[in-house]
Amino acid sequence: MSIDFSKTDGLVPVIIQDFASNQVLMLGYMNEEAFAKTKQDCKVTFFSRSKNRLWTKGETSGNFLLVKEMLIDCDQDTLLIKAEPQGPTCHTGSKTCFKEETAKGFLYQLEQTIKKRIETGDEKSYTRDLVQKGINKVAQKVGEEAIELIIESKDSNEDLFKNEAADLLFHYLILLKVKGFSLEEIEQVLKLRAK
């Protein structure tokens, strides 16, 4: 990996992204020395412009960013590091330095849309109507969608299969909300299993 440190006075911007959720966590800067230390230790090390020294994220808090993958942009002057955070990334104690609800990707946005539809008084909302029928009806709908997906998996119509898969995922997210769980909680279970 060849990085052009000459374009911006020896520093390149580095975007840190959660390797599991793709959530953007923070932005920092590296010089050549910080980049070399990051590669060597597999922990993200920045060049602190305010302290004028190398700074390994987590050196005082223990909330290290463990490097999983490093990518460079087309101009070779910006890095994207996919990392495993060992705790909150932001100095405020938040998981990310950016607004969490907009940084995780479409499924998390869909989860928020489902939450809003359930909580608003819109009588035309399919989601709200289904939830008002109770947990048994929501669970039944998840079961129906799962069976429809199984049936479509035995055929060769890719569009029907993808649509049934989307229906199952959508109704599963509704069921999670009704049961009081979040997608992130289920993601954490999968992460623990992966270890």
C-alpha cells in the first residue's frame, strides 16, 4: 500500500469504520510514523495535531481500535480503516463521533422507520395495523413469510426468492420491535458466536 503523504503537509485523513456494522466511527490523521505503528501493532495510531505527537486510540481509556482491514482511496491520500472497537470510540462515551442513528446502514434505518410507524397514529400504516393485532399475529406473519421463502427457494425464480427474503426480513424486524429487542442486540449475539 503506497500512501501519498506529500499532498497535505505529511498528514492523511483516516476514516475509521466498524468492520462488523460498517458504521463510521471517527476521523483522524496519520503521518508516516503513525501509519507504520498502526500496521505493526494492529491498533489504530493517529498523529495528534493538538498534542503534536503520536496517539494510539485507547492508550488511556483502553478503548482501542483493532485493525481488521486497511483500504486506500483512488488518489492514495485518504485511508479507510475497518476496525473492531474495544469500547466507545468517541471521547463523549458514544459508540461513534457521528450521529449513531444515521451511521449504521439501511437495515438500521428500516428498524427506525418501523419504530416510527408503530408509534405514530397513522391508521393507513400496514406495520402499525399488524402490531395492533398482537404478538400472535406478528409471529404468525413471520412464519408465513418463512414458509413462502422456503417454497421459493426450491424454484428458480430469483426475483420471487429475493422478494420473499425481503418480506421475511421486514417482518422479522417488526417481531424484534414487538418483543422489545433491537437489531444491534441480535448482532451482538452473532458476534459472540463468531468468536
